Amino acid sequence: MSAPKTLEEIAEACPGTLAVAVRGSGAPGPAVNADVELPLASVGKLLLLAEVAMSLEGGILDAEEPVELVDDDYCGGSGLLLGLSQRRWTVGDLALLTAAVSDNTATNALLRRVGLDRVNAAAAALGLTRTRLLDRIREPRTPADPPTFALGTAGELAGLASLVGGGAGWQVQLREWMLANTDHGLVPALLRHDLEAAWLANKTGTDEGIRTDVGLMGEVAYAVLAHGPAGSEQALVHAVRQAGLFIARLRP
């Protein structure tokens, strides 16, 4: 199956909005709708993980600090903690579970420990002024709650992914967590790759009408956000995977 020649063609065929931004060696690359603000689903967890990684490097947090889960942390959807009996986990455990299996309960426990305002302040300091968390994870989300977990732009998120390729302690830690992600079903799904080769570090997000993927494919940083009407998820996945084929051609 051959990919369309341009990102514009891929976006035109998407039933909603497809936003893509690519960076190679830190420099901006091809993009479409890169400044459009879209819901992120679990890709927003990258902001929490970045703050935790920076706090670990700065000595504000300790990876071995125990965090006791409270009833309000527990949340359906993705993850493992909802089915496990242990209620005490370390900060490092919770971060790994958030990155590797997008655990909603681990996310809520970490966010309770760190605080929403601190996460958004750290994101803004990294240049993400329009990408932020609005709330904790909720299943279901009611009309009384904030409308979504997180909002952001592909351009800002590709910039964050590019930072993850750096050599500072927090960057290395965040990249290691992203390398543990088990969901390779979006941007890299149509590519041949060895899962043991550590060539992909990413975080995905899925919700009704939302399919998102942000990460590093080798040295290429990318953000692909797709948002459309409920019921369009299969077509959104197709658009994201086609964008993945396009991005793969940019790898050196």
C-alpha cells in the first residue's frame, strides 16, 4: 500500500482534523495543521511524565517514594492497577505504568502527588504554552467535569518530542519511559521494525473520536493528532498510520 505523496493529501482524506508536525535534528520539518489545538487523550500524560522526570533530576521527587493509592485514583479504561491488589507503589513504578500501558489509575495517583498546576507550569517552561492538562483522568466524564483531559498542538508536542532526544538526565529518563510503551498500533503500525531495537519512543492516546501519537522515530521527532466525529475512529487510525509512512520516509 502506497502512502499519499503529501501530508495535505492525507489530511484531506481524514474525516476530521489531522494535525502533523515533524522535527529532524531539532529543526522544523513538514507539517499540516500544526497550530490547531486538539484534544490529546492520553498523549497529555507526556506533560505529567516530563514534570516527574524533571523533578526526579532536581531532587524534588524520589523515584523510591511510596504513593498509597486512594479510592478516587482508581479509574477504568487503560491500565493494570485496576486489576491488581497492591495499593502502594513508588513514584518510579507509577511513572513506568503510565508510560508503558497508559495506566489511568497510575496517572491519577501521580497527578495527585505532583499537582495539575505544577505540570502545566513545567510544560509552559518547556515552551508548551497552548498544550496543557485540564483535569485528571475520568471514566466516564460528565457534563459537570472539564470537557477533556488535555488539549494541545502538534507543533508544540513535536517540540517536546525533539527535547526527549537530548542528553540531560530528565530527557534520558523520559525517553526510557517512552521506550517502554507497548502501543505501536498508530504511527509505526505499517512499518517493519524490530521492537527490541529501541528505535521508537512514543506515547499514544485513544478516546472516542481521538487518535494521537507523539514520539521519536530514530532521530525524527513527530506529533500526529487526529480528531473527528464519534464513529470515525477507524478512518482516523488509517490517517495516522498513513502519516506514519510519510514520517518514516524522512528518517536518515
